[in-house]
Amino acid sequence: MRDIHPFLVLSPRAFNERTSLVIGLPMTTAEYNADNPFAVAVGVASGKKAGKTSYVLCHQPKSFDWRIRQAYPHPLKRLDDNRFAESCARLNQIVQLAG
């Protein structure tokens, strides 16, 4: 993924601060994800991508050093609880960590 993209952070703040790593799922507005069974539509984007549907890509878990990448919190701060739970459930279909 080129450019700056939002990222749904799954790892807890204490881990993130201690290790400077975040673990989570990338987000995109690429329209072809509408048919992707592992992409969760989470709302409408703002800014340059205003009006486009934003998707969490549950099949692409990633980790990175947020300090080196100079990452910062998204202006919306957090995903609503239902969309967060749905994203975690889709990820769990792949990695099967929770029963």
C-alpha cells in the first residue's frame, strides 16, 4: 500500500508503548474490496477520499514500529464497537485464536 493509510490497531496501548510496535489491520478505500469476504466496511471516508467506503482488511494483519514511521492517531480515534468486533471475528476466521 502506497501513501498514508489508516490502521486499525489491535494490540493494547501498554504493549505499543513498551515495544514501539503496533499490531493491527490496514484500511483502504479501494472499491474492489466491496466483494472481499475478509474486508469489513466501516463507514465513509473523509478528506481526500470523502464519500468513499472505508474497509478494514482483516486478511492482512501487520505490525510496524510506529515511532520510526511517525504514526499518529486517526482524527476519528476509534472504530465503533460493532465494527471492531466484526473485524476481529473475520481475522479470527483466518488465525483461529479464539473459540
